[in-house]
Amino acid sequence: MDSETPGSSWHEITRAVLKRHDVRLVTYVPDNVLRPLIEGIHADPFFTAFAVTREEEGVGIINGAWMGGTRGILLMQTSGFATLPNVLASLSVPFQIPTLMMVSERGTLGEFNIGQSLVARTMRPVLDALAIETHTMTRLDEAEFILDRSITQAIATAAPVCFILSPLLTGGKAFAK
Amino acid sequence: MAQLANHPASREQAKVMNRYDITQRMIGLLKHDEAVIGGIGYTNFDLWAASATPAGRRTQNFYMLGSMGLAVPIALGVALAQPHRKVIALEGDGSILMQLGSLATVAERGQKNLAIVIMDNGAYQITGGQPTHTQAGADIVAIARGAGLAQSAWAADEAAFEELIALALKEDGPWLIGCRIDNQKPVDTTERDPSRIRDQFMRGLGTRK
């Protein structure tokens, strides 16, 4: 497949749009829903990708890389986002760094872990409190447009952006019996 | 590492030095626009103070204003983006204890152009001097070695510190240099202007003209 032509799944589209925008550095804390994206990125020599021990570490790395001239993104799940308010409020936002974030949304549409469903409710209020551009992605036919335009905007306005991948888009994590 | 064999085996054996003095010594050894990431607190303030010259303040420094513990991750990001530039993370003991996982990440990456300098006074000095766990025996250099950073050492004294910095600037890393420091107040206070700090740093790194 041509790297500039998005494939048919959300993770193929994401990978193609990241490449189009020269987002080469990918830090992540693993998540089951993100697995095909992470595997696709690891298999693609365009990217430098590695796991970090904590999500705020990932923000520090991609922010440092941005100042050094390399674009990056942090992949995580909802509970991981809950570790980020301090670094977003004291690094990304005041220093005007376009931190790109992608969150696999848990805690809704069939969640089986009460901890996940509670922590998920803190995510959008935190993003709103910091006035961070946020898009909940629910539809495959909108995915490329949202990612493409929002990465452009984040860089042009030197502001973070958060993409929330709804189970409506990804299928989410099914109840484990 | 054979070249580190003569350095103190533990924190207790290292000389207690002065933060501003050794920061000045480190800055004096930077001849190739090396990047320096200053963690929060007095480590940051003395980096600011030590970077003032008659010709102006060195621009390849980044000064954090919060995000405690992230000097090493930020430095790793800069080092990944600019593999031909040496990058130094300057961090306090309280801060690094908050983000020990980042040492394992640096080790996993094997980031050759990265050095970590830990200013260890055994206290959260800026908040009133409450003891950190290094005072009770947590040894950052031993922790770093355990995380996979084989080239980690305590600086025995000022001369050994300069020797280690010179080695880190010359040879492949990652490096971690532990420094025991006293509880002197910093010499100056960093200007808290994040847009300006980021802009000057990026100009210093050549990513903004």
C-alpha cells in the first residue's frame, strides 16, 4: 500500500496520516485496542516507537523531541491520561508545545471495570479545563479528516490536541467472561 | 566500565560539593552547544545563574517550570531528535525519585548522546529541606546501574566531576553522574517566562531561526 493512501481500518488511516505529517516518534503505554496501531508502527521503519514506563514520561519525550525538530505522538488508554494533568498544565500548554495525544477510550459502552468507568469521567473535564482541542472519533469515514486537520491545527497554533478513540470506532474491549 | 573503577562505590563516600560551583564547572566544559535540560527547583536556578556570561546567557538550556521529574524524558526527546548533539539532563534527587522508570527507558534506548547529572542534597530543599529517601540510603547511582545504566558513577570530588563530564561529552553514553551537594541557596532565580524559554532553546538548537 502507498504510504500516502490511507487503508481501510482506523489504525491504517492513523498510521498513514501520521506519516503524511512527518510524525516519526511514537511513545506509548500499551493498550489492547491500540495493539494493531502499535504493531503496524513497529513494523514500519519510518517510525521510531517504544514503550515508556508512565504516560507523563512519554509527554516529556515527545515534547523534548518537538523542540529538537522531530514530531511525535503519545498513545495511551483512558486511565493513563489521568496521569497527565500536571505535565499538560506545566509543560505542554504554557510552553506552547503541540503535544499530540491519542487515547483508546475505556470506561464507556460496555466497560466491565468500575475503576476504568470512574477514571474515564475525569478525562474530558481535564481537557476542557486546559482548553485543549479534543476530538472523540466515532466514525471511520471521519477519521482521516479529523486527524489530518487537527494535526495541522496543533502545529500551526502551537497547542496540544487529544484524539479519543471511541469504542464506536475501534470496537473497544469486549467484556471478558 | 573500567574507566569508572576508581570512583566511589557509594553515596556515603562521595564528597559533598556546592551546586553552583559544579554547575559552573560543567557549563565551562560545554564547547559544542550541548543542550542542557534543567529540572525544577534550585538545580534549575543555579543552571540559570551559571549560564550567564558577559556575552549573554547560553541559549541551549531549557528550564522546566513544573512537570517535576521530567528532565530526563525531555532530554531523551531532544537527544532522539538531534543524535549528533550531546544532551545533559540536570536533575535533583527528589525529582529523579519521582520518575525512576525513565532511567530504565534511557537504558532500553541506549541513548548514546545523553548524560544525566543528579544533584543530590538528600532534601526537598526548595520546600523547606524535608529529607528525601536518598538521605535514608537510596543510592541513585546504584538504582541507575540496576536500571541498566552501566556507565553510572558518583563524582568523588570536583576534579572527578569534571573528569566524568569530559568523559560523557567525549564517549558514547548513556551516562549518569551522581553528585552530592550541600544545602547552599542558589545564586539567582530563573526568569519564569515559558514562551521565551522555549523560543530561545529552539533557536539555540537551530530548530527555529
